[in-house]
Amino acid sequence: LRLYRSIPIQHIHRGWALHAMQAMRVSDPLQGSLKRLMDLVLGTIGLLALALVLPPVALAIRLDSPGPIVYRQTRSGRAGKPFSIIKFRTMRSDAERDGQARWAAKGDDRITRLGRFLRKTRLDELPQVLNVLRGDMSIIGPRPERPEFIEKLQQTIPFYNIRLIVKPGLTGWAQIHYGYGNTMEDALTKLEYDFYYLRYWSLWLDLYIVFRTIGVVFKLQGI
């Protein structure tokens, strides 16, 4: 499992999964406190970065397309608790005018010109440091998903709710290995990475993910 850096969800026994969940260090109160401390330190650094990029990014968004500079959307946090995520707007303001939740797709025409750049650099996610400092999210964790998608995915993918054991993250093990996904198969693969992260979590693993994420940003490997 460590060799592949993921856990094959469809091929594990429920008993093994239960044992793995009980052995997760991320659930330990002391370890959780250290993880929260790291969130506060990195979140504060991220807040300073947000203050620097906010004026030029806000102006560029305003000039690129009509609509708000940031947008809020309901996501599921730890234990499924809903919270309002904050991001720079990368889509047209009428992206979901029919009220139907949709995954973003490759070449999605709802994404603005500037939005494509913001997504590739992951700058669109920088305002989420406010969610981190507020306690809704962690710096590292499973991708924060929309409740509408979770409701569908948990009916099809075994152990899907295990990703709700911890707070969602601004970046994570699945994000640096697989990136964004918009199909049921993608969701299954990402959960296999999330399960691995939860099973073998450590502060060193979190720091490794942070440095890998920095590489993704500079290489413009975001979606």
C-alpha cells in the first residue's frame, strides 16, 4: 500500500478498514492539536500572501467578466458539517443559473479567461486561508466537496464517508497525486489516496504535501 501511495477501496475487507480507522493517528487529540497549530502558522502566512495578491487579482477579475470578485459555496466539513467556502470567482456569474450542481469539466466554457489562470496557479483557492483560520478547514486534508455530490457518491463508493473524519484541506495527498476529477471513477481514485493519507498521516507527511503543492503552483499544474 505504501508503494502505491493509495489504498484499493474496492478490494479491502470491512474488518481491515475498521482496524485501519482505529489506528489513525490523526484522530489522536494531541496530534490533532499539533496539526491545528500548523494550520494557524501556515494560515497566517497565507493570509499575508492573500493581502498581497488581493488588489491585483480583484482588479483583474473585475475587468475580465461581470460579477463578484469572490464567491461563497456550501461544502461539507468534518463529520459532514456544512460551511461556506470562500474562493476567487473563476466562472461566469451565471454558471449554475438552473440551480443544478455540476462538476467543472476540462475545457469548461463556464470558466473565464482569467479563471483558467487562477485555477492553474491555484490562486483561486488562496482565500480559503480564511476558512482555515476560522476552523472550517485544515491546510492539508481531503478536498472539500459539495453536499449534493457527497450524497450521490456515498451511495455508490464504499467507505466514502471516511474522508469526513477530518477537516477538508486547502490541498492534500489526493490533490497532488491526482488533481481534479469530475466522474465517479475519479472520485473513487481520489478516495483511495484520501484513505492512504488518513491511515498513514503524520506532520511530516503534511509538510511534504505543502512542498509538493508549492511545486504544483509554480509549474501551473492546477486544473
